[in-house]
Amino acid sequence: MKRPSKTRDNIVYALVWAACFAPIVWLAWKGFNGDLGANPIEKLIRQLGVWGLRLLLVGLAITPAARILKKPRLVRFRRTIGLFAFSYILLHLFSYIGVDLFFDWGQLWKDILKRPFITLGMLGFVLLIPLAVTSTNGWVIRMGRAAWSRLHRLIYLIVPLGVIHYYLLVKADHRPPLVYGVVFLALMGWRLWEARRSRPSP
């Protein structure tokens, strides 16, 4: 099979990076033009989190897409997309702490203890940190592939925590988080089906 050229690889990587950067550029443009609605701070914080969740789901969708389309090289984009997802979620958190709370750490702690959607969101973020830290090939070698894979299965807990966090956050239209929940269940259903299909016959 003919191996794609380095130039083509670089172009595809550039397109992936551009697609991942596009939401933050779009949000910055809308903010600059005063087009983030009546409550721009709330809109910005929420949209950063939503894009982080979307990218996590895209990362989960890469393996099924690679298998179904018979394009195994798609898997190489998981790390990039996952790190972008972490970056958006980190910005989501820092925007909340810095812009909404003005770095009032005492209020943040109270919110974590008393507001379930913040409790779940913070838990998901904390669980996401080791996945971002260990995303390099060096960590795969140091930990061993099996241990590294077990650690990164935390994503199957992190994504539903993000979905529930989003569901509890919104006050009226719950359709978006429900859609993301359905997408997550579909991706998990595919994984269960694939695992059963690949299991050797007794």
C-alpha cells in the first residue's frame, strides 16, 4: 500500500489544527464585535466548555471512524484533538475562576461543595489532567502500553461527567447535552459490539 507523502501528512495535520483552533477564533471574533449576547461572560465560559466536550466526543469517535472507513491512520489525530479538548476545558475553568469569581478561591471551594454541576465538572477536569500529562509517546514507554491504556480508559468516565455537568448547568433547553449523551452512548455501544464481535468463539 502506498504511504502518504510527508507533504500530504503535513497538510492534513494543519487542517486538523485549524479546525481545532477555529472555535476559539470564532469566540474571540464574536466577543470583539460584541456579539456574545446579553451576558457575554456567561456565554464565553459556557461555549469554551461545550467545545471541550465536543472535542472529547470527536476524539472518542476517531477509533470507530478509522475502523469503519478502513483508515487506520486517522487514529494518529486522537492525541492532538484530546489535547485541544483539554485546553478548551482548562480555559473554561480559568474563565470561570478568573472572570466570574475574580479568583475568589474561597467561593470556588464553596461552589464545588454546594453546587452539584460544579462538583461533577471539577471531578471530570481533575481526572482529565493525568490523561493530558501522559499523552506523549515517552509516557507510553515509561508506563507500558497496558497500564497506559488502563489509565486512559478514564475518558469513559470523564465524558459522561461532562455531559451531566452541562445538563445540570443549563436552565431551559436541555436538548444539546442530551444529544451529546446519546452520541456518547452510541460510541460506547459500538465499542461493546466491537469487543463482542472480536472475542474468539468458544
